[in-house]
Amino acid sequence: MEFKKRILCIGAGYVGGPTMAVIALKCPEYRIDVVDINQDRINAWNSDDLPIFEPGLFEIVKERRGKNLFFSTDTEENITKADIIFVSVNTPTKTFGEGAGMASDLQYWEATAHQIVKHAQSDKIIVEKSTLPVRTAEAMERILKMHSGNIKFEVVSNPEFLAEGTAISDLLEADRVLIGAHDTEEGNRASQEIADIYRHWLPEEKIITTNLWSSELSKLIANAFLAQRISSINSISALCEKTDADISEIAHAIGSDSRIGSKFLQTSVGFGGSCFKKDILNLVYISKSYGLYEVADYWESVVTMNEYQKSRFVRKIIKEMFNTVAGKKITLFGFAFKANTGDTRESPAIDITKSLLDENVRVTIHDPEAIENAKIDLKGIEKNITYETDPYRAAANSNAIIITTEWEQFKDLDYSKIYDSMEKPAFIFDGRNILDHRKLFSIGFNVYPIGKQQLTHFS
Ligand code: UDX
Ligand code: ADP
């Protein structure tokens, strides 16, 4: 079949994979190639066992794979043939040199830019899809233009707002699509060409076009604002635990104000995920690099509050268990950074586990999807860790259970049975406030929610 256009996506990860699957579904007249340097990952995309778990993704991949959606490691040939190249390689936080711990490590991006220049034989639109520091497009352009000869590259920013676990619905029913381009004739043309892709399934008013820098910055700011809401509610959860106020009642009361809105006000043991911390630290780094120290401090406090929430939680566990946790068994229900994903990047469960291990606790980890990733995260320090796929076996003989991820199935477990199998006194620390605390208390548990009064049998 003759395709109307060829789209290439470099990087078959959490962003590239689902995004291209949905584009392939909605634009059957386009050929979509997704490439990666990781052969195992590509093999998985070509199998029945996809490398990432996203509700609805497998059905779409199965329908389009081999028709207009192809996964391979053949980057060079696909660069030559593509009209539009999405770049969604990873951009981890730098672990070395200038900006370590804050700035993005752009080595994969730069390598991709060089690869594109080397193999391109015709004009192309390059779409920045990974989350990147502002003005990356400029650096990309510099590399592209330096060596391009007669070939023209137009760099466009099209940030992704999908959240893990809901990636497919976030793509299909997007609140908005953002496309940033230079305000030139070529820039506007490229912007419209990218908009044409999304027009296949989204109404015009959902497609926002901006200049390049606004688009890049908007992605960071969207995540910073979302994380800020969580840190704000978490900060108040600490105050609630000292007073008679209840964080759920407060969240409901303030969220009913339509100016504030009810979403992202769920208190927790802290936010995780690959984006929030990374993007905020990026924003902090950029602000500092322009000498805007107050701006940098303001945003950095969102991350500081998140770290505080995690350490506060662990301190509370230790204190409430009579300051003697050494040798005790504590079971984590959940290791993923949120429900409905196996992803554990920046999961609060990692820090909690490490802090408990420092106290010589025997830690058991149960999670429906994330055990394999947990094993990778905790490699080298697994001496006192047990992994358990069955929640009842995980809880048996424990002194305490900690809810670290808000999996639905944790709500429906038989907690009487669990209580009977545990050491006494039995503790539950609900780091997500998902359980029925009164019921647990009546079973016999000592219950410690977040931002609410604890229910204990101690006088
Ligand atoms: C986020 C953004 O939502 C998404 O738009 C962006 O593209 C990538 O980053 P994601 O990291 O997948 O998506 O997850 P999200 O649902 O935003 O949750 C992030 C973290 O915040 C999780 O650890 C979650 O448990 C926590 N969270 C979320 C809370 O603690 N309370 C809330 O009310 C909401
Ligand atoms: P994200 O969450 O941003 O999608 P991931 O780490 O899930 O990040 O995916 C990024 C993917 O990009 C990885 O599978 C990685 O192997 C791939 N990658 C990195 N550099 C290149 C490159 N030069 N060519 C092709 N793929 C690359």
C-alpha cells in the first residue's frame, strides 16, 4: 500500500510507544515506524508481551502492527524515508558534571540529532516529544543546521501530557494538544502539518499553537503546577495530624471551589514518577541559570516538601512502633509510583524501603505489577527483602502493613484474615488513605492514615 506520509518515532518508550500506536490507529493512511536502540524492547513491541503495561494499548498495537505500525531497530533507513521525525528518547536528570541532579542529560538527544543529520536526504520536520529543558529545540536546530547543506529541518515542539495508566485515554480524549513552532512561514507550515495529524480525532479548539519556547516551557510548568498541588495538600496533611482537622474533608471543601477544582488534591506518601521531580528540578536549574534565584527557590520547595512527606511518614512508622523496628517484619502493599502501572521510577516506596532497611527491618514487598522493577531498584541491598506476589502470604507474620500504592484490589482484601495472620499489636499505615479505617480499627488494627486522626487500641 502507498502511504500518504511517513512518520518516524525515535525512542520506543512510555511516550513514543503509546503515542505512535494511537496515531497509527487514527491515521491509517500514514505509515508509522517506531525505532529504538534497545533490541529487546523492540522484540517486546513485536510480541504479545509489550514492554509497557497500559490499559487499551495492546489492543491498538495488535490491530495496527504490520499494517501501518512497525517496530524495528532500523533507525538509519527510516530516517532517510521519513517526512516527520518524532524524537522521544529518554532525557534523565544528569548524574554528573555541571547541573548534576538537576539539569537534563541530553546526550541521547544530541546523538539522535547527529544521526538525523547524517542520514537525512530530504527536508524534514523534527518533533521534540521528550520533556526537555527550554531552548533545547534551539540546540537541536544548531546541530541540524550546522551540517545540513541543502536539506531543511524545521524543529517543532509537541510535548506529551499523557499520564501513565491512562495514556491511551489521555491521547484519545486529550484536553489539548500543544504545538510550538517558529513564527515564520516554514514554522507555521510545519506546525499545521503536525496539527493535521491530531485533527484526525481531535476538534480544532483542542489544538493550541504557540511559539517554540512557550510550548517547551508549558510542559515543565504543567507538571510543576500539578506537583505543587500535591505538595500543598501534603503539607496540610502534616498540620491535620496535629489538630482535629481531616485532610479529606479539607480537600473536598476547598476542591468544591470551582476556581481551585477537585483534582490532584489526594494526599499521599509523596508523588513519584519519571516526570514531576525531574521537570521541577529542570525548572529550578533554568531559573538559576538566568539569575532568578527566588523563582528557583519557590519551585524547589515543592520537591523539598515531597521529600519531607516521605521521611515524615517513615519517622512516624518508627515512632508509633515504639521506636523499635529492628528485626521486625514490615510489608509494603504497593511498589509502583501509582496504581495501574508497573513503573517504579521515583516511587516513594523506594525511599521508604531504603529507610526501613537502614533500621534493620525485614521488608516484604507485594505489588500486582511492579515486582520485577522493584528488584532492579533494590539490587545490591536485597539481603533483608522478600518479594511476594500473594498479598496474604506477604502480610503473614508481619508487624505492620504499609499502603504505598493505591491499587484498587488492596481495598477488597480480607483484612480479618490478614489480621489473624499478623504479629500483635498489628499496625496499618495507610500512605494513600484508601482503606476503611474504622473497619480496620474494629478488626483490631492500629490504624495510621495520612492527615487524619489515628485509630489505636493503646490507651
Ligand atoms: C504526570 C502528568 O500527570 C502527565 O501529564 C505528564 O505527562 C507526566 O507526568 P504521571 O507521572 O504518569 O503523569 O502520573 P500522575 O498521575 O500525574 O501522578 C504522579 C504522582 O503523583 C504519583 O506518584 C501519584 O500517586 C501522585 N499523586 C497524584 C498524588 O499523590 N496525589 C494526587 O492527587 C495525584
Ligand atoms: P520516556 O518515558 O520519555 O518515553 P523511556 O526511557 O521509556 O522514556 O524511553 C526512551 C527510549 O529511547 C528507550 O527505549 C531508549 O532505548 C531509547 N533511545 C535512547 N537513545 C536512542 C537512540 N539514539 N535511538 C533510538 N532509541 C533511543
